[in-house]
Amino acid sequence: MKPAASILLLTTLTGFAYGLLAWIGLYGVAGASGAAKTLVLAGTGIVLVLATLGLIASALHLGRKERAWRAISQWRSSWLSREGLAALLTYPIVLGYAWVEYRAGSTVQARLLGAAATLAALATVYCTAMIYASLKPIRQWHNPHTAPDYLIYALFSGATLLALLRTIVFGTAGWAALLAAFGALGALIAKLAYWRHVDAQSPLATLASAIGLAKGTEARPLDAPHFSENFILREMGFQIARRHAGKLRRIALALGFGLPLLLSVLAALDVLPLLSTSLAVACAALGLLTERWLFFAQATHVAALYYGRSI
Amino acid sequence: MTQVAKPAPGARKLGLVIDLDTCVGCHACAVNCKEWNTGGEAGRLPDYDPYGSEPDGVWFNRIHSYESGADGLARTVNFPRSCLHCENPLCVTVCPTGASFKRAEDGIVLINTDICIGCKLCSWACPYGAREFDETNGVMRKCTLCVDRIYDQTLPEAEREPACVATCPAKARHFGDLADPQSKVSQLVSERGGVDLLADLGYRPTNKYLPPRQAQIPSTPREAPARSGSGVGAALLKLLDKALSR
């Protein structure tokens, strides 16, 4: 599948945003006071900026951007529609939560809105993941790993942001750095398990079954319908840089999860906390973008079979 | 609506039956499809760089040729590929706007290009590669089963069939109601063992393909053309061949 820059940016940015919101909401549930209130207010601001940037990136992917508002109408069947709706519903919740924290904090409203913010954040990420997990023709997406993985990456990237934020507000990352370290470890294990799973899968179909020949019949492409590339081949038959996949996987592992794990442990030990948490965020962002690129570039679509591609 | 409405009792299931045994792979159906749909109600079907080195564009129907079997029973299978108007169309349910829909009265899957946002998700959901993105208009396009032709009362009745069916010189394409067991297309499917493509994926396509008949007479492979051997004799012959070829 073609890794469109707009979609890579969307899913990575919203992962950071809603991951951070999921953690920030818990402050309200626990009852934030004093400097923690500052952290909640700064956090919700960052969430709004990142999520909005992500949504703008996603709109850039559309052929008719001016019609984007129509995308929230089919929530009863479409995960894309549900994602849009969940993302929009999160705005008033975040704003309400920030307002209540700003006015009072540690009230029943703050607890309720904090819990609502956490749930809305997780629900939005889940909807994003289900867009991919529900697509039957793509075996690398339509599997039990996709939805939990997106949640894990979001919570991990959000935790790296939280650790940075906490360092800025309190001068030390404290438990937030441990959270980020455990997040990195969880994300690392999830990614390895995902690769193990998809590498062991067998193709969803054979060319014979795609063209209606009896099972076991051998079929080979003879003539393609057209000499040049078309939409189907560009979108569903993406093959560029597949040969670098092994190297890119190692880069994603090291940059996305390994280094943030190490840096978060350093931050937890109070070794240059501002530098280590900032670097952890930067590494996680680059690593997750690489991981997301691979998630698309290594996904194969059944329709590519018609062009003799292996899936 | 994006949700697939339950077909009304007695509703028709319009679709195509394509005979892979008689299809000669001439691309006439694809050409006539392009011709009709670029001028018909569906509006222009764009071409990009049509006279350049990398011509590209939107087609509702594309013809592949494959080779199947081995040795004396190997054969060419020409395979026209277009929307199958599935009964379980994931392309419809994933659509966030409701632009993609399946008609309750006859099962035709269509796109309302006036509200399509061009997110391309439907093309990802289709395992048959039947939906293509229209770069010029920023929307998705697909086979309409010539809905603007099959119901056109101003056309003579015999012409109220999809353009691809009307033009097929090998009569390999058949159009009709697959919900009616007595229809010509349903009869063909039951007689010839018509199949669903990628049946395991569960899309339940309406269009059926009639598999190629089993070859009755194995054709013996042609004798390999004589190749020149080695040695002095062969070298002399090569020289002679060169001289004679001048």
C-alpha cells in the first residue's frame, strides 16, 4: 500500500496528541492541584495543536477537501466516519476539561471531564486503527494486532511527551519517565510480535482463485491490460524501497523504541532530564514515522494479484 | 446510505456473466465501456498524458491475459476485470460520506460523485481493484453497469444492455437478472458451473465467471527449432549461414 505522507503524519501526530490526552485526563481523575494544574493546561494546549495539525494533514489527502465535513455522516458503518466524529467530539471535551481545571480543579466536574477526555482520546485512536483493521483485502492490517498496537503506540508516544512536559513544569520527569520507558518496552514487544505475525502469514488468495480457475490450477500473467502504471498499481501495488525493509525495520526499532527506552531510563534517573526527555520525544517521532511508513509499504493488497504481484 | 439496505423481496440482482472460455481478449468491451462512459451520464472519464510516453487514465474495465496449466494442456485465459456489484460490498460500508451505495431495487453499486470526498478508502476495501481515482475531479469512479443505458426508454429494447456486453464480438459477456433462476444468465451459471471470484473473502459478488472448458485434445508441444551444435561442422554451417544472410 502506498504510504501517503498525509496519512503517515495524521496517524503519528494524532497518536502523540491523543496518547498525551489519555494521560493528561488521568490527572483530572486523580485530582490535580498546584503545578499539576499548569501541566494539565499546557498539555491540553499541546493536544489541541497536534490533533488539529493531524486532522489538517488528513484533509490534504482528500480529492475534494471542501467536502471533508461530509465524512462524519456514516458513523453507523464506517470507521473513518467514526474517527472523524470521535476527533471532533474530543474538542469540546478537551476545552471543557481545560476550563474546569483552570477555574477550580479537583472538583467532580474535573474528575468526570478528565475521565471523558481519556476515554475520548482512546476511542479516537481505536477508530483510526479500525479503519485499517477492518480492511479484509490487506492481511498485514486485517489482523488482531492492528487495533491494540495503535493504542500502545499512542500511549507510548503520549508518555514521552508527558515526561518532557513534566520536566518543564517540575524540573524532573519522575514517574512519567518510567511510564515512557515501560511504554517504549511495550511498543517494542508489540512491534516485534506484529512482524512475527505478518511474516508467518500465508497469502490471502492465489491468482487462480482471483480469476475463477479451479483450486490448485497454476496461472501466470501473460499480458497486462496496460503498459504504464495506473491508480491500482500506484496505490495497491506499492513496491518502492521494499528491499530496504529489513534495514528500515531495524531503524524503526532502534529509533522508535530502543533509544526512547534508554533516554527515558536516564530521565528517570534524573540524568539531564530536559535533554533526555526532549530527545526521547524526537526519536519516538522519527521512529514512529518510519514504523508507520513500513506499516503501509509492507502491506500487500489482494488486487495486486491481478498484476502478477505476490501478496 | 452507506449501510447496505436489505434488497426488497423479489428485487432484481443485475449483473454480468463473463465466459472465460470464449473471451478472446480483444479489449473491445473495455474500449466501448470507455467510449460510452466518457460521453454518457457518468461524465468524462479522464485520461492523463494520453499521447505521451506514460498514458494513464480511468477505466471501468481492464482486460488481463494469463497463461494456465502446463505442458500439452497449457492455455491462454483472457480475463476482463470490472466491478462485480457484490452483495456484501465492503467498498460501500467503509464510505464515510454515503457517496458509495448499493441500490436496493437492482443491486447496482454506484458512487454519487457530487458528495464523494475522494478519500480512496473504498478502493482499499475492494479486493478486485474495481475502483479508480479520478485525478481530474478528485473523486472515485467505477463501473455503473451502464445504469444510464439499461433503463433508457429512448433506446430500442435490444440495446438496453451495458456497452461492454453490446460490443463483445465473441458473445463472451452476458447481462441479466441473477436473482431470477429462470433468466438466461442464471441458466448459464448453473449449466457451466459459474464461479465467484475470491469466494473465500466473503464479498459474494453478483457477477459470475464461467471457467474455461477443459481442453479435450492435448496439443503436443511443437518441435523445438533446430539449433546449431558445436564443432567444425557447426562452425562451417554458421559461416555459410552468415554468407547466405548477406
